[in-house]
Amino acid sequence: MALPGKKQRNKISGGPGVIGWMRGFFSTPQKAANLMSFEIEELSRKFKITDEAKRLGAMGLPAFHAKDLTSVESQLVRHLNVERDQILINAQNEIAELDRELTEKEYEYQSYVTQSLSAEFERKARQIMDSQGAWLKKLASNAISNIKELEIFREENDLKRQANYPEKAQIFFQYSLLLVLIVIEGALNSSFFSEGLSTGLIGGFVFAASLALINIASCFFLGKVGLRWINHRKSYGKTIGFFSLFVAILFLSGMALSIAHIREAMALGIESPTRVAWEMMQSGLWNFKDITSWFLIILTLGFGIAALVDGVYIDDIYPGYGNIFRRTESAKEEFESEYEDIRIELEALKQEKLDFVDQQVITCNELLFSVQKLMDLKLSIVKKYQDRLNDTEVVLYATIRKFRFENEIVREDGLIPAYFNTMPSLNPIALPKIEQVRGVTLIAKLSELIKNHEVTISAQREEVYQIFEKFVSQLNHLRYY
């Protein structure tokens, strides 16, 4: 059987019109072709479309009676079907993500609606009062109890003045003064005692500082605890005070004389100066062989009296008054601090609510815009992936036609396989349907909410002030005065 001529081959293949159309498809700079040309060329290179078409065509394949696709065509179809499946998965994932974001916007809307209610502001204010009001009430009761105790104390002791006592910084200064007195007395006495010690000036300072500590600490204690009772209104108090004064005079005198006699005994180089000093005091209390001993007596008395005065004025001179007055002031300050904390919290809550009222239109518009954007994104995603599915069909058609066109040109037998006149089909893919009811409903709610806010903003602000004043009034009822 003779091979068909060129005209016959043109007739079987669809004539020069088909070949011309194919040449025009790959040569005409159409916009749609330009968008997909890169992918067509990539697939052609990946599956070696031209080489495989020429190789098979040179062997007269596929046969004229062939009905099945060649392996390269089948591979191309499978590749595009996998790509279409991935397109569906990507579309489902992106739409699902947008649905999750829309759900978050719905929650945000519900939270906003709850927050915008006046009842929510009142609930938060009541929560502050419930959690801290009981403690404030207890502090008020404690303050009242201390005030009554102070009033009774003043009445019993005929006190009409405020307590006079040093502040914390001054108290620290006065206690520091005691330490300074001990160091100064020890330093001044060290030279007197160093003469009778083998350790010299350092030993003299340690010994003198030890005696100064006993002297100053004891005088301070007598002044702080006992001597102030001289100012007491009751006779028993004055008795305690004068007795303390008597003890202080005895102690200071004894301490001054003892230090002077110990110094004279040490100057003699005796091994047991304290025992010898005691014997010297028994034999002649005022008998001193060195005028230095009188300087020691004056120093001891001076520093002891200074410590005694420091002890008296470390607190109010009326015994017990400074302590009860401070306790009362502390109770009042504790109440006032808690009271101010609660009021500040209510003020902050009120301002937060007012700011919320002022910003609610802007907030709702932002939420409305974000919901509309999500809905538009849904539509654009479906369109994008639908276009991508359509592109795969065009790419399949173009690549298959390129394979068959190259195969027809190379074939010498002029017999075109019958199945070349049909195109393989890709698996049908249905993209998810866009559900817009939730978004449309939410947009309608937000639009209505915005209109309502624009009309009622002044009334909302007034309601916030009324609720705030109500709770401030409740707070004022808890004051102790």
C-alpha cells in the first residue's frame, strides 16, 4: 500500500489549517500564552516532549491504530493531576485559615459587645469593692479603735497637744549619736589607760571603749525607760521617774569614780587593777593621786549625761504617749493608703471605660473593615485557584498538541494515530464553596452597632459617671470619719 502523499497527510492531520493554528499558538504573542509559556516550556524540558515526539515519530510510533496515550503523555497527565490535587489542598487550607480568622473576629465582636455593656463596667467596679472593701472596713474599724484609745489616754493624762517624737531619720541619727559618743569617749580615754597597758594605745582604746559602752548604753536605757516617768501625771509614775533619776545619779557617780580608780591602779602597774581599784574606793573614795583622774570623772559624767538626755528625747517625753500616738497615726495612714488605692482603681476603671466609649466607633469600623477584607480574600482565593485549575487544562492541551505536532512532522509514513484527534482529560476538581452568611451577618451587626454608638455616645458617658459616683459614695461610707 502506497504511502499517502503530502496532500493526503494534510487531510488526515486536519489540513494546513490545524498545523497553521498550532504554529500560530506557539508564535503569536498572546497575553494568555505569555503567562503560561514558562510552565509549558518547563514541562516540555522535564518530560523531553520534543525529543520523545521525534524519537517515536522516527519509528512510526504511536501506531495508526493505537488508542492509548504514550507513556510521556500519561506521565504529563499524572503530573498535572497531582498539581490539581495540590491546588485543591492549598485552596482548602487557605479558606480554612480565613474561616478561623473570621471565627476570631466573631469572638472579638462578642467580647466587644460584652465590654460595651454598662453592666460589665458595674461588675468590674463591684468586684473591686467586694475584694478590697472588706479589708478597708477592717482597717477603718482598727483606726477607730486606736483613735478612741488615744482619746482615752489623752483624757486620763490631761494631754491636749500632739505627740512630739523624732521622725525615722532623726531616730537613726540619735542612735548613731550613741555610737559616736562611745567612740569619742573611748578615744579620749584611751591615752589615759594606755599608760598602764602593755598593748599601748590600741589596748587603751579597746579597754576605754568597753567601759564607755557600759556607761553610755546604761545611761541611755535609764533615760529612755525610766527617767521620762518624771513627767507622768500620776504619782506612781513620778515615783518611777525620780527613782530612775536616783539610780542614774548613783550609776553615773559610781561609774565615773570606778573608771578613775581603775586608771590609777593601772598606772601603778598592778596585775589586778580592778581589785585594787575596789580596795582604793573603800579606803578613800575621793582620794586621787593624779589630776588626770578628775578629767576622767568629768568625761564619764559628761558622756553619760548626754546619753541620758538622748534616751529621754528618743520619744515623746510623756511615757507611752509617743507609742500610742504613732500606733494611731499608722492605723489612719494604712486606712488612707488602702482607701486611695481603691479610689485610684475605680478612677482607672472609669477612665478606661470612657476611653472605650470614645473609641468604640473607630474600633467597630476597624473590625468591620477586617471582616470585609476576609470576605474579599475568600473570593479572591477561589478565583485564583480556579484560574490555576483552568491554566492546567490549557497547559495540558498546549503541551500535548506540541508533542503530537512534532510527532506528525517527523513521521515518514504520514499515518496519524486516530487518538491524536482527541484530548486526554484531567481529573475534575471542585473547589470549596464560599460561605458568606457568617460574614454578611457580622457586617450587618457591626454596621448597626456603629450607628447606635454614634447616637448614644453622650448618654453612655453620662451613665459611666453615674455608676462611678455610686461606687465612690459606697467607698466614702467606709471612712472612719
